[in-house]
Amino acid sequence: MSEKIIDKGKRFINMETQIQITGNREVLVECCKKILEYNDVFIKVRTWDMTVQIWGSGLQVNDFNSNGIYVYGNIQSVELMKNG
């Protein structure tokens, strides 16, 4: 019961991670709190509830703001790991 309340609260204040993948060239990660690692083949970011790892080549981060980041380049894989 308490997990349902927490989930509803996260949605209400927009703390739930949303990820949009466009082909193999762009990933939008919303609710990004921090960029943990960043180079041209690997990007690791932390959101409120998970860590997102993006692997590829020629990776670049653009438009880091309070709502999220855009990752551009040749995306090969996206991995999601629950925080905690």
C-alpha cells in the first residue's frame, strides 16, 4: 500500500524518470540529477530513481537543464539500474 502512495507522489511532483530513444542517434533522459561519467563512448547519469548508462561512439551531451539531458551520437545500448 505505501509503495503505491510513493509512486503516485513521484508522478505528482514529476520525479519519475522518463527516457525517449530516437533511433540509434539520440536519447533524452528526463529528471536527470547528475552526470556521473562522460566521455565519447560512455555516459552515466543519475536520476531520482535509477542510474542510466549509455554506450556508443561519438557521444555528446547537449542541453543539460533541470528537466534532463540530450545525448547525441551513435547509440549502441542503454542500460537501466535501480538506485539503492
